[in-house]
Amino acid sequence: MKPAKISKKAIVLLSGGLDSTTCLAIAQSRGFNIYALTIQYGQRHQAELLAAKKIARHYQVQKHLILKIPLTAWGGSSLTDLKLNVAQSRSFQSMAQGIPETYVPARNLIFLSLALAWGETLHVEDFFIGVNVLDYSGYPDCRPAFIHQFEKLARLGTKLGVEQNWKLKIHTPLIHLAKHQIIQEGTRLGVNYAWTHSCYHPRPNHAPCLKCDSCLLRAKGFQLANLEDPLLNRFFRK
Amino acid sequence: MKPAKISKKAIVLLSGGLDSTTCLAIAQSRGFNIYALTIQYGQRHQAELLAAKKIARHYQVQKHLILKIPLTAWGGSSLTDLKLNVAQSRSFQSMAQGIPETYVPARNLIFLSLALAWGETLHVEDFFIGVNVLDYSGYPDCRPAFIHQFEKLARLGTKLGVEQNWKLKIHTPLIHLAKHQIIQEGTRLGVNYAWTHSCYHPRPNHAPCLKCDSCLLRAKGFQLANLEDPLLNRFFRK
């Protein structure tokens, strides 16, 4: 008799955006039993959180944990400091110059550390994060070298790492994909992008502004993928 | 005319315990302008937090930031999970065996990441943490290799690190000191240990239990330093 297949647990960082949702779909397609972690770090709006909840429900994740981590205490980013403006209508060329104001100090380090703590408690070896080095983002904590170094540090600084040679792995399935490739992969896996939220500065009804870097990169991604963004239908073409 | 001395900023992780308070006193004695960070991560009691507030006030720190980070969401430690018991009356020999149940998954990684984010916003280069490898603690995230690796990761994963060659340094002035040496150093600097809280399982009036590992190590430290613990006077010999 074949033993029942026990699927392996994985923690997926889920913001409710296009990338993290695709990342979750990829993790599930690889047979993982998903524990989704959403960090409410004081973003300007609730649209992402609502998206994350809807997506976690749809994918019937084992558990969806939402943590409030007040990174607004010090600001330092146009995403967490209401006094700063979110850039609008920038050219892709200007996005490519330097690290943008939407950089949140040490965000992925904090997120991965929290995921690691939860994962150590659950004895999870597999972690998924939808970071991406392309698309002009320039965020230092999205690069392969950072992820690799984090894995080393995690093995060094945890009880499981020291006592049980924890084989933890940070999976970054999107890291070398362009936005249109991410969209193509997600579409192949049946992701409903109408539920995902990307905009940095949404309208009160959570409709995207269509002008911030994130909206512009999303629009270009759908264009290059030769697909329609169903989010636009949801908000603008009812 | 001599220019006014501008003291350099430092972030000090301050729990309100004996070690972190000594660490703060050391940082101040080295001329740093202190920004104290206290993380309320869901400890069993408020005694540490009250101690931290009192100490930060006494040292007239530039700012005392208290962050609520709910590490109770997953437990995994006798400090954050009320279902687990805190060990009582253990021998020092048994404390020396393995990582204790008071280990909180990835705690110092999370704390240092948060300090780093605040520090990046303030352009601070100096961070102080009162970690210590001796005294049987066995916590993996208190070792020099972990701290060194964290510094490397921090430079790699931050905007200041990548764009401005951030010379950040994690100071660990207690790392190789035994408890009695920490107490001697703090006493030399005028630390009032009656304000510091060490107990894992205090009584309702915040008096120490005198039986947990932390109380036992503290008592042994004062004994070897040939000093009286003023905390005992405060609670038991009024």
C-alpha cells in the first residue's frame, strides 16, 4: 500500500500584490501546504490587506497569519510616512535610477525574520518570497546575494539551525523574471489578478491610481504579456 | 573657538534587564547620544517594560521608542507561550545543557532588524545590544559569529549600505563577560540595579521568583561580584 502523501509545509509571504500572489500559486503548484504570512506594517491603505485575505481564502491556505508591525514608528519611506509623496507618472528611465522613495528600511529583513520565527516553531523548511530584481525596482533586499546571506544567518542564529542542521531554504521563484513573465506564469496557474492589489496610492474605493511606479510597471507587464489586466475591468469598465 | 562637541547617535536595545541596562550605561559612558528601543513582544508580564521606561527616563535618552511586536502569534518559547512552564530551580549544570526553553525563535534577528530600520532612518552607525555568550545561556543568536554575519547582511540589504557604504557597527560590550563582571562594570558606571528586572516569572507585584534560570544567574553574579543585589532590598527587606 502506498503511504498517504503528506505535503510539506511552506510559509509564503503574502502582501496581496501581484508578485506575492503569483508566488503563492507557484508554491501551491509545487505541492506545498501553505502557511501565509501577511505583515501590516502601516501602509497608507487597507486595499492590500483585503486582497491578501481574499487570496488566502481562495487558495484555502492552512493558516493565514496577519501581523501588525508598526514600521510607521520611524517612517523613512513614502509608503509608511504620510508626509512624503508617492512619485507619480515617472518614466521607466527615471525609475531605473537609484533606490526609490518607496524603499522601506530593512523591510524584507524584518519580514523574513518574522517568517523564520514562525517557521522555526512549525518546523518548516521552505519559505517563499516574491522578490524580484528586475523591473527597475533597485531594492537592495530583493537581490540574490541578500537572500543567500539571509539563509546563512538564519542557520547560524536559530535553535533548529544550530541543533538540528535546519535545511531551510528561501525560495524566490520570481527573482529573475520580468513583470510580464510573472503575469504569464501566474495566468498559466490560474491566478485571478482582479483580486491582487499593486497600487501605492489607491483611491478611496481602492481603485488603482494608474500613475505610481507600481501601477505603471503592472500596466507595462500586462501589455508585454499581451493580456488584459482584469483589475481594470473590475474598477473602470463595469 | 572650539566647535561644540556633537555626540554621535547610537541605538541601544533596552529590555529593562540587567544586561541591557548595563549596555546602555556603557554606550552613554562612551559619549553616545542614546536612542533606546524596547520591544514588547508579548512577554508574560509588564515588569520589564516598566523597568525599561524608568531606566530610559533616568538616563535622559534622546528618544525611547517602544514597539509592540506580537511574537505570541506563534509562541515556541516558554516566555511567549503561556501553556509552557518556565523552568524552576535548575542546577547550573543543567542550564549548561543545550538551548533552554526560554529561547524565543529568531528574537535577536527580529530585534536587530527593527533597530536597523530605525537606525537607517536616523542615519545611525552604532547599535548596542547586551548579548552574552557565557552564563550557560546557549542562545544561538547571542554569539559573535551571528552578530558579525548580521552586520554583513545589514550592509547588503539596506539603501544606506548599498548607496553610501554605511559603516554600521553592532556593539556587544558584554559578549565575553561573565554575569559578575557585567555587574562590576555597571556598578562602576553607577547603574542602579534595583530598577532592572531579570525574572522570567515574577510575582504579581513584580518581585522576582528567585527560582528561574535568570534569577539564579543574577544571584550568582552578585555573589561572585561580592555585592548585594539592591532589587532584593527593594522587594524583600523593606
